[in-house]
Amino acid sequence: MRPLIGISSKLTNDSTWSPPVVGVREGYVNAIIAAGGIPVLIPPHVDAEALRHIYSLVGGIVLSGGADIDPVLYGEAPHPKLGQIEPLRDAIKLPLARWAVTDGKPLLAICRGIQVLNVALGGTLYQDIDSQYETSFDHDAGSTARSWTNRDHSIRMEPTSKLAEILGTSECYVNSLHHQALKDLAPGLQVVARAPDGIIEAVEGAGDAFVIGIQCHPEQLWQQADQRWRGLFRAFVAAAANS
């Protein structure tokens, strides 16, 4: 049977006078449908009981991208370059990440999602890469170019990682639309890919369960820019179908 896949969503405004919209960018939904899953959007303002019930119904969780994570969640004061934070999303994404890892439920964490995963398990973040990490790379090059499909820089993967096996390569080019990144790695995670400047680009869980976090946006790459990423969503949905 096709598995239900829960996708964390957000509240956003499409005009200054209209009520907020609950949703995610279409790429997440399309990627799950194309991989054989049934997407279920998880609103950011459900209560704890409802969140747990939704979690129990789905076979896998996608933690989607978005704005910055409140540094209070990893014991730091806000940096001057901290951007917009999303407390409502943190309130649902942190428990979803912890539950999935604890239960071995397939988890795919994308962009902000990989950062949430790291924080949920006890890690920390660079609140602003340019201010806190020595690099000549523009990790927000996609935003600068206003492109979600440019392949902005390479990443090198551990050849024995699940991610390298799924993609059939240990090196590829990715889009890059983030100014925060993983700093101190959380227990239970292992780094499986880095950018040329050393910034963490992907992590996996230490056990056998499907737990993959990726800093780029594969949901915008799989259709044309690099179709190898289609395999990531297929492997995730297949794991959810068998969970």
C-alpha cells in the first residue's frame, strides 16, 4: 500500500489583508507523490495530542525547509545576524524528529529540517555562517541568484553512506539556500557529506532506520537539474511503506 507521508508545514501570508495560509512549497508534495507516497500536511499549530495522533498515522516524516531556528533551543543567545524565527514550527518539528528517531520511523530532514534534527537530538548551529565560520563560499547563493535549481557547489559524500548508495555517487553539485548550518553534531548522528569548505551537508542516523538529513533542497532538483535525487525520495517512501 502507498504510505502516508507527513510533511511539516508552516503558516504564511499571501497578502497583507488575507488570513494566513497553511502549506509548503510544491516541490515537497510533488516529490512524495512521484515516489509513490501520499503526502499529508502537518499544520504547525496543532496541539500535542493531535500532533501525536497524526504522527501515529503516517509511515514517514519529512521535515521541510524554512526560516531560522530559535537559538534558545540549543542554549545560545541570538546572534545579530539571526533571521526570522518560527516558534510554531519548532514546537511541532522538534518532537516529530525525536519521536521518529526513537521509534525508527523513516525521517527525511531537508534544509531547515536537518538543522531541526540536529538541535532536537542535542546539537548546535552556526546562526550565521558568514559571521561565525571562515569560508569564501556563499552558502546562500541560490537566494542571491533567485534560483532553486542552480547547482551552486559540490558536496563530497562518504562512499559507504546510505546517501551515496542511493545517489550512485560520492560527489555531486547541489543548490544552496541557507545561512545557518550544523555546528556541534548531535549524538546519534554521523556526518556523511560536506561542502568543500567543511560545512556539513548531510547526516544519517547511526542505526539501521532511514534517518537522512540533507542541507540542500533535493525536492527542487529531482525533476530536471539532477534526477538522481529522485532516488532519495523513492528510497524514503519505500522505507515508509515497510515501516
